Amino acid sequence: MCGIVGYIGTKEAYPILISGLRRLEYRGYDSAGVAILKDGEITTHKCKGKVSSLEAMIAAQGGNPEGQVGIGHTRWATHGPPNDVNAHPHASDDGQMVMIHNGIIENYGSLRQELSKRGHVFKSDTDTEVLIHLIDDIRKNADVTIFEAVRIALNEVIGAYAIVVMDRNTPDQLIAAKKGSPLVVGIGKDKDYFIASDATPIVEHTKNVVYLDDEEIAIIDARDGFKLMNIKNQEKTPYVQELELKLEALEKGGFEHFMLKEIYEQPRSILDSMRGRLRADKGRVELGGIRDYIQRFVHAKRIIILGCGTSWHAGLVGEYLFEDLARIPVEVEYASEFRYRNPVIFEDDVVIAISQSGETADTLAAIELAKSKGATIIGICNVIGSSIPRATHAGSYTHAGPEIGVASTKAFTAQVTVLTLMALYVAREKGSITESRFHRLLIELDAIPGKVEKVLEKNDQIKFIADHYKSVPNALYLGRGYNFPVALEGALKLKEISYIHAEGYPAAEMKHGPIALIDEEMPVFFVAPRGGAYEKIVSNIQEVKARKGKIIAIVTEGEEQVRSMADHVIEIPDTDECLMPLLTVIPLQLLSYHVAVMRGCNVDQPRNLAKSVTVE
């Protein structure tokens, strides 16, 4: 979950590294560091805290370090607490080599014990330092090149890694390798090369990139260019792709926070998720990414949806969609638990794996298990070239654009949009939906971006409501049917960025325990638009009101019954019940954002979290 960046070429490395670390800081912000190589000497600067702390420390020490080769790292702690010593880069005993690492070396304990017996002295608590000492041990005792030492070492480790190694005795070369954690190499002009955990630090320098596959090692040489090998010492042919990412998408664009910007981008991101796929004027849904597998869906006896966090909530909406429209049984699984309970998987199952980053370690592991059982794997993710699209049989990108805020917002609505298109596509092919309902839903879906814009116009009202509840210690979110997953997502957003304890439940389950929590201090957020269970949720609201709970309700425009009972009401435009999550989630996102800002929380970088969970 850490962010790594490297550079070798004709320019000064430090400005490139520090800019890259700023762009990668959403991946981890416990500590940061850089190492620069010049004239055979490596200068390392690292400290606890954010990238800004690192910049300030370097400025206080005399200014930017010079050199045209360097590596940098921003950390999300796994082994060892965040402090100066555990910050990356880590060095070999003699300081000849330094390394940065994203991932977890699972057998680091036994390796550390063995290396200690050989005289290695460790300064940190990290698994990363163990790996660089192992590489150093092999290089010295086997008398091999730095590439060979890295290759041999990686054959001995168990776990996930994306690493970059710099050696002062080979000043024209960086070695990078990947397994289970993302790594991309940018190929610039004049033998300039850039390495990063994702493309965000690279896009301002070059559009040409190579995404490393698992167990590949890149030898990046300022004189001889780029060479790709694997840990079996076989040469590979690099596949150079052109980035679609635009630099302006990585800026705040006048918004105070990335999260707020991304909430306001949802009319566009939902539209982009439908672009070229929803043909409401022609009465068609076209999903080229899964066209060759549509009959697998049609004949599937079961769909399994995998996800973590917000993606799991999107998957719950997908369960309602596929069962309602396509009449296929669906199970939604936490990817983090799926492979640890010996799940029953059949060859005619269709597995849909959802991940914003396309690098979620738990989801990737679950995919590999399902593939080994012969299931058809369909991916839904946002990042082109990431690991999940390469691991699945087919799938669809959400095309939501970069999401920098750690708490997902537009990722959720984009995922739900793609799931809706998939369910409609399968339902039409299967004949499980009437023509009239199919066409009506296409028209309604086409209108959703405009309706999201109308919800965003309620921002000032939502901010006013947020001010009333910014100091509460707990909150309850309730919804029914399609809006039960929205209640879960609303509670997660409040927890993530404001640190208020919040729980989401199906509204009918309130009577089976949570009602004991309700008193005059407890805010209860009801997702209560008109729909099939409307009268039931009105009854649930009355139950809360009878116990003096504070009621905040999201309702359909013109609704009066709930308004008469609620302390606060947020109106949204009407739409079909199965599309309602695309609208009802927006006020909950805004509410969480404003509460967090009022509480002085770091909205874009909430404590203990990282955007892309690339470790199990």
C-alpha cells in the first residue's frame, strides 16, 4: 500500500521524486524518504510524517540533494511503527545498496534469523530491510551482478513485493521487480526512465509506460536502456502502452479537497462509465468487454461478486440488480474472507471481481482461487493496465478517472453504473426483462447524470445539517431493498473520514438489536425514497421517532409523510427504484465530507488508511 517512485536519466532526480511522492501520498502517509546517487555516493533522507515533513527536513539540512539517479517512498506501515528508522529507503550493512518496497515479505522472520547468524545487523523492524540484506548477502557471497542477486533473492522470498534497488557501484542502473504489488515503468526521451506504483507520477513526464507482470524484473540502464527479465532468468518482451491519464485530472481544480472535487465529478464520471455503452436512443446496451462471455452469464446458475469496502457495497447493489433484472442467484462475498473458508465454486459460476485500483490484494487472491476451480472471472475496475484486468477473463473499466481521495465516492457510483449496464445487458439477452421495462430503464439511466447534478445543488442544505451532527459520537444508517447497501456505504464514509462510529443496517433489522441504542442524542439517517418497501420504512421511522431519536431522511421530491416526522429532510429527484442508489448515496457523501471538515479531520488522507490495499 506504500507508494514508490524512481528516476534515472539526464535530469536532477530530487524534484522528480518529491513531485512523484506528492502524487502517490494517497497510498500511504506514515513516513517518507528519498535516496539520491551522485559520484558513487548515496545520500538518504527519511523521516516520520508526510511528504511535506520530508521536504521541510531536507530544506533545513541545506537544500535539494543533487544527482540524476534516485528513489523515493511514502509509507503505510505494516512491519514496525511509523518512525524515522522504519521509513524507507533501507540500506545494506555497508550502505552500498538501498531499496524501497511495497508489499509484505511473509517469511521475513526466518530470513532475518538466518541473516543475523551470518553477521547481519538490522536497524529497523521492517521486512524490507531483511530483503535488502538478503540481496546484499547473495551479491557478496555468490559474487554476482546486482540483477542476479535480486533475481536469486526473489526466488527465496514468500509474499508480495514491488521493489526498486539502487547500487552505488552500478550508478547507471536501477533494478525494479514486482509480484502482487503494482509497478509501472515510464519510458521518456533521451533515456529518461521513471518508476512508480502507478502512473500518476509519470504522466507529466511521458505517456509511454510498461506495466510489469508478476515475477518480472526490469533492468533500467541509463546507457543501455530498458531490459525485461523474469525471476527464472528468461528475457521478456516489454509491452509499451500509451497512458490515457490527463495531468489536470490529478489537480484539485479549485476545490478545497480532492474528495469534494470527486463528489462533484460524479455527473461526468457516471456519464463516462456509460459512454459508448448505453444507447438509449437505439434501445441497446453494448458492453464489448464482456460480449464474448455473455452466454456464460445467460446460462450461469449463480453469480459470485467479490469486493472489499466500498466495492463490496457496490457488489451488494449488483446482487439486487442481477436477481431483479436477470433472475440469476447472486452471492456477494468479502474478497478478504472468500479463499479462507473453502468456498464451493462450480465451473458454470460467473465471478465478478470489483476493485477501484485493480490492485486489491485480497481480491486478486480470490480471483486466482476462483480461476483454479474453472469459473469465469469478470473484472470491474478503474485503472487501465492494473493487475485485475490482466488476471480476469474479461470485464469492463469504469472510466471514472483518477480518484485521489482515500474515501471512494465516484468509484462507487461508477461501479454501480457498470453493474447496472451488465445486469440490463444480461437480462435482455436472457429474455428475463420485458421490452417496455428495458427501454424505460435505459431512458431513466440516461437521465441519471442530470439528476445527480440536481442533488449536488443541495450542498448548502446538507452542510447546514452536518453542522447539527458534527459532534455526535455515534450514528445509525438505515435503508431497505436497493438502499440497504447505500446505508452501509453512508456509514462507512462517516467512519472513514470523520472518525465517528457509525453502523448501517437493513431498516427492518433495527428491531433486532440496534433499536436499543436509540435515544434523544442518536442521529438516525434513513434512506427512504419512494419504492416497494416505502410504507415499511415509514413504520421504521415512526419507531425511531417514538424513542426520541433524531431523524434525517433522504426522500423523493414532494414527499410529505416522512417530512412531517423527520428533523431534517433532503429531497432527491425521482427515478426507478433500481437506479435510486446512484442518487441516494450523493447526500451521504456530502454529509460525511462536511462533518469531517468541521471536525478538523484530514479528509483526503484519513488516519490509518491508504487508497490501494495491496497487502493482505
